[in-house]
Amino acid sequence: MVATRNRGKLTEFRRLLRDHPWTLIGLDDAGFAGDVAEPGPGYEENALAKALEVCRVTGLPALGDDSGIEVEALRGWPGPHSSRWLGNAASDADRLRGLLDEVERRSPGDRRVRYVAVLALARPDAEPVVAHGTCDGVLVEPRGDGGFGYDPSFLSTDLGRTFGEVAPEEKDTVSHRARAVARLAESGVLAGIPEWARNPGG
Ligand code: IMP
């Protein structure tokens, strides 16, 4: 299962792992009521905490994702705080506008950004495995309404268009999350998931 309530992330994981023979469910689908603490300070601690806690409570293999956007000129801010830096009441749209305003105010001449994703896979029967992925871009006024979060303003250096403009499958060819999933697959840990744990409730 995926230790997230973020529907955008869950949708991406379903696409990225569709060739693997298991059903992916999110925290809400699993009836997981609790909050999963993010101890920080980094992505890795947060991804591991999410995966280990959900694996412990559900007894299922759990994938934790901690990700964020980093502004090069602002020494990587907001980074691991990307979902919370504007407070808990803010929407994705508020955070996107807020980030554009901050960059315009603090580093108008340098809009280079990077997405970072760190994944942790925790299994009841094995040690957890961590994988990283990044992708580079430039922050621009929003274009397109695809993707989620900061995607409409993330002009991908690889694709020359924003993640809001491209088809989901195109984002998957270069995204930080896709690259981290590829690293995880290379480690062999995904192939090792036992049969009984592949289709919870199904
Ligand atoms: P997390 O749930 O604490 O990992 O928060 C990740 C934050 O980074 C959220 O605000 C997301 O909107 C943002 N983020 C991470 N990956 C992406 C992405 O692929 N597209 C858009 N925003 C992302």
C-alpha cells in the first residue's frame, strides 16, 4: 500500500507500478485513521517514518513518499516543507501562487528549481529500502492544468513544457517520482514482495 492521502501521488504510483502484480491502496482506502508523523528534518526520515508506521499498523508492505520542490537560489527552500510552509489551511493553488510570489521577491533573476522524491519501502519480512529521484526545471507562470501541486509552474528542463501541459505518461518519462521508482525496482525489493501481500482485501 502507499502511505499517503495525496491523491495526485497515489494516481502516479498506480501508473508507475502498473506492470507489477499487486493492488495499490492509499491510507484512506485502508481505513487508516491516524496521522503519520513526519519527524524530519529530511525527506529520507519522513519517507521512512511513513512507510514503517503504516507497515507496522497494517501488516502490509508500505511505500512512503516524501517529496518537495527546491528553489536553487533559495538554498533548496521549501524542500521537505513544500506541503506545509504556508500553513495547514493553504490549498495547492495558494502554495503555488505563494511560491511564485516568493521567488519573484527574493530571486527574480534565478528561477531554477528541482523536484526531489525519496521513497521508502517497508516490508514486514525485510529491512526497509530507500530510493531517491530528482528532476530539474524552471519556475514559470502556470501553464496547463495537468498533474498536481506545483506542476503547472514546473517547466521541465527535459521536456521543455510544464508538467501541467504534458500528458501524464510524458511526466512519467522524466519525473523525480518515476526515477525513484526505477531505482527501487533496480534494488530488486519490489520483485521480492510475497504473494499474500499483493492484493489486500482483494
Ligand atoms: P509531502 O506529502 O510532505 O511529501 O509533500 C510534497 C509536497 O511537494 C506537496 O506540496 C506536493 O504538492 C509537492 N510535490 C511533490 N511532488 C510533486 C509533483 O510531482 N508535482 C507537484 N507537486 C509535487
